[in-house]
Amino acid sequence: MIVLLVTIAVVLSFLCIERKEYVWPKHERIIFALVAFWAIAIIGATFTDYLSQWNSRYNPCNSWWTAFFLLLYIGQLIRVTRWRYLPYRLRMICSTGLLFGFVLNKIDVLGDMAGNIVHWTAVIVWLKLCIDILNKEFLYRVKGEIVQPSEFDLRLKKYLDTFNYHLMFALWYVVACIPFFVLYFLSDVISAFLFHVVRYRRKVVHKNLTDSFPDKSAKEIYKVERRYYQHFCDLLMESLKYFSISEKSLRKRLVYKNLEQARESLKNGKTIGLYMGHYGNWEWVSSLPLAVGDVSQCCQLYHPLENKVMDRLVAYTRERWGGVNIPAAESIRHIIKLKQQGKPLVIGFIADQVPLWQNIHYWTRFLNHEYTPVFTGAERLMKKLNMDVYYLDVRKVKRGHYEAEFKLISSTPNECEEFYLTEQYTRMLEQTINEAPPYWLWSHKRWKRTIEEYRRLFGDTQK
């Protein structure tokens, strides 16, 4: 029972962590103490064979405890928001160590003696890692101080990342084989849970909608909110399904329109710059190579995920159909290298995110907000490479079915005024959102950068 109570305390401590740039020292000590006590409790209970008397209820290697450890393990992989500021090693011990303990405890093939040796070796390594945490030797981020990891730490992380990748790949593939109707049923359940029980970012969504649509009544805003959470969960399930979806099914569910004009640009040897937003199902758009064929190389700019395992998995899904992921920070070098291969390029830019302060060069009116900062890097790159600029208007036809229409913005970007391309893209995206508001990503803080704060930091602005 003590072990159970300590586990609950550890979980509550995780949930109580606030989103700060470092873990509070007091909270640090509490968490470290709980983790150390947990390790000692497990080892002591195993040594005295105490838990074997209550195998079905309290043994952490059986029953519903297994589900709890797997949840911790998956949480460490996807870096749940409230965990992301915890030191890497702490999350690794709490999840991977306990999962290994479960797996190794089940080794019967090697015989009792060999199984016990492997199990206790894992326990000793785990305890060593706990000691490292208590000594703060491997804290990567504490009060802004960066501590260099040891060679042992880097090796261990590499092996764990490889193991995590193959394990998550297998799990993701199994889930992706579930039929659409089952996934959409799960989506209905999860969306109701997120909306009514967890109330996931309800305040952010509500504020974004009320500020963007002041003419809508409270009842209308509520309906849009509810439909947004339904679409958001559908999007999650569709992204899971995308891992193994067939080409035939994908062609049926995502139809591209007005491709003739885009193909004409490619035949003329022009590179296409494709503006997109976080609207509809933008993940499925990486299947564009199926639509344009072998006449071009399709690419998408992206920001690599901090978690290397999830980054590899997401990259796999986006490159399944022949597309290429280009890190945004190295876009020019990669694009020039691809152009040297002789094929015209189609490069997708998702440009409706919140830019960093130093990347803000243009403000515009957007969704009833007088001053909205927008990305201009895409426009600069399009002009530099003299691309034909299109807007991809993604519309949701019905559940699980989308249309994506190519709309030409300019075939002579160098002749356009400064920020013309950015402004036109913003107006087109705004029109798309106004026609069907629930399908944009409302759960992000889109307007957290204010013009007043910008002027205080950098002086007057361009607009």
C-alpha cells in the first residue's frame, strides 16, 4: 500500500509542475525524493518477496500496474506538455526503467537463474541512474545551466532511442490498421472527454473564437467549439491512420483540384511555392507526390521535433509517398541541392504559426485582430528562387474526406510589392476560415505577441 501511495504522489507531482523554464528547486527535491523512495520500495519489496503475496493487486509487474507503467513510458516519448521541462533523465527513469523491470521480470525462456541475473542487473543500472539524478550530474536544464552529458549517458540515450523508435513504430502501425469507423468512434469518445471533462485548452479556444467572431452569439460560439474538438480528435485519428493508409484509400479521401495550372508551372521548369495553413487535414497533404507524379520533387519545410523518436516517426509518415522533409533552419542549402537534381520542386510552407519576436517583420489585420504578426520568411524565399506562388485551399467535404484546390497568387513574385504575397495568403486563409471556422487549429495562442510589447522591445513597426 505504501508503494501505491508513493506512486500516486509521484503522478500528482508531475501534474503539479508548472510550465516554467526550469524546475523549482523545492519541487525538484520533492520529486527526487519520491523517485528515490520508489526505487528503494520496489527493490526492498522484491528482495523480501513481500509483493508476491499480493501478486494480483500490488505487484508492479502485473495487472493494471502494467498499464500505468506503459502510460508513463508513452508519456516520456511524446513529451506531454507538463513533463517537457522535467530533466530528461528523470523522465527516463520513471518510465523506461519501470517498463524494463516489467519486461525483464517476465523472462522465463532463459531460466530462473539467467532471468534473475538480467533482472537484477537492470535494477542495479536503474538505481545507479537514480543516484545520478540525486547528485544532479545529468540535469540538462536547471535554471538555464546546461550540463554536458557523459559518454555513458549519450550511449544509453542512443540505445534507448533506437529501442523506443522500433517499439513505437510497431505500436503505431498496429493502431493504424484499425478501421476508420472504429477510429472515428474513439474520436467521438475522446472529443467528448476532452471537451466536457478535461476541458483541454477550453479557455484558449473560447477566447480565440470570441475575439475573432464578435458577431456570433454565445450559442454559435459553443457550437463552433464543440465541432472544433470533434474535428481535432478526427485529425488525430486520421494522422494515426495515415501511418498505414493505402494509396487507393488516400486518393479517394483527399482530392486535389485545379492541378492543371500547377502542372503547367512545373512543365515550364518553375518551382512552386505552396502556402498552407493549419486547416483541415494538413498532414495528408504530404501525399501530394501521388497527384503531381514524377515530374517534380515535393518538399515541405518543417521544424524538427525535440524528441528524436517522434521526429523519426513523423518524418516517416510525411515521406511515405516520396516527399522530402526540409528543416526550416537549413532550407536554402537543401533546396539548392534538390534543384541540382534537375527536377522542378513543389515546396510547402505552413505559415500561420506565431513567429518569434526577432522574426516579426510585418503586422496585418487577421480575423478581427488589428495587429497580427505573420511569417515573411516564405515570401523572401519565394522571391529569391522566383517561384510560382500558390495557395492550397483545403476544405473538409465530410468526415474523413477533403478537397485541396490550387489557387495562383503570383507567377512573377519578384515584381510584387514587399509583403504582397504574405498579405494575399493571409486574406485567402482568412476567407477559408470564415467559411468553416471549426477546422482551423484554434487551441494555439495565436495572438500572444502584441504590437505594444513589440514596440516596447524594438521600437516602431513597419505597419
